[in-house]
Amino acid sequence: MAENMKALERENRELHQAIEILRKASTYFAMAELDRRSK
């Protein structure tokens, strides 16, 4: 049971990191697109 909890917590942490990376990438690409359109 405790092993399952640890595995889930690790997976949860990894998902949060992935979401953060995707959010930053999304912001970056949105800004790049706006910059491209304004030229």
C-alpha cells in the first residue's frame, strides 16, 4: 500500500513538472507567434 502511494506521488510530481514545461512552451510559442505577426 505504501509503495503504491509513493509511486502515485512520484507520478503526480512528474505530471506537474510536465504540465509546467508545457505551460512555459505554450507561452513561448504564443509570444513567438504574436511577434511574427507584428512584423
